[in-house]
Amino acid sequence: MRPLILPIVFVISVSGIPVDRARAEDQERRAAAKSDEFTVRCVLDIPGPIRYGEWHWDEEGVPDGPLTVTVDLEARVMSVFRGGYEIGATAVLLGTDEHPTPTGTFPILTKERYNTSSIYDESPMPWTLRLTWDGIAIHGGSEIENGYASHGCVAAPDPFMDRLFATARKGDTVIVTDGNTLQLGERIR
């Protein structure tokens, strides 16, 4: 097959993302959605709702398996599952009405330990797990208080993010829902 020669010009899509990058992101999302279905097998025993700044992590005795991160925007909770077993949970900060956190299934595109925002005044975003090429990520570096993070990202306590960053790999699945919850034994595709 003959290689395609393109002029060195960025074509911008309606969303403001270069077309080739938007196409690659769409392909990565579809690949994540086609990955093995996820079944909740066990959840951490956490009494009551998780408060801001609170986090839990216990992977003792959990078998190896694929890592899946879930974020429930309504509950403002992020959970980490290995092979369907919940190993971590924390309260999170989210986007604002002007910059909402998007729902959907995302692969972790990159891991950046000491990232800063190139869009928002070099704001620190340590332990970044990038979900989209237009700036949506899971990261630490924010005080967990009642309220919102800033521009659509999911922000969690630094100690939790340190553990998640060490555990997660590029390509692992992140599922962001708005109030949809799963019970033990339920599957999500």
C-alpha cells in the first residue's frame, strides 16, 4: 500500500481537537469498550458513605486480574477493582457545570507522575492518568473539600493516587457513570 502524504497542517475538528488525534482517541475508546466485560465480585467493607478526604485501599489476598477504575459522578466516588475485586475507594472532586466530567468508558492513555497543566497556569496535577487528549484525567494534587475540582478532571487524595498510579497501567479501563451503580455479580460492558 502506498503511504499517504499529508501537508504539514493541523486540521481542527469542531471540538477543537486535531482530527488525527480525535480519531485516535475514538479508536482507543472503542478498543476499551470491546475489552473483557467487567463483573463486580467483591467490594470493600466500608461503613457508611465515604467523606471528602477519606480513602480506603486493601488488596491483601486479591488475585491478579485486569484493573478497572469506576467513577460515579452522582456519588462522587472512585473505586478501583482488580479482577472484579474492589481494592480501593475514595471520595473525589469533579468538574463544574461549565467544565463537566464526561461519562463513558476510557482507556488510560498515559501516566505522568509529575504533570502540570499546560492549559491552566501550570497547576500541579501529580499522578496523572490521562483519559482524553483534550485534558481530562484522574490526578492528585487537589485538596479534597466539599465542592468541585476545576475543569472536568477527577481529583483524588494524594496518598490514594500514589497507590493507584503504582498499580494502573496504560490501557487499563476507566468507566465514568452518572449515578449508575452495580451490585455483586452484575456485569458491565
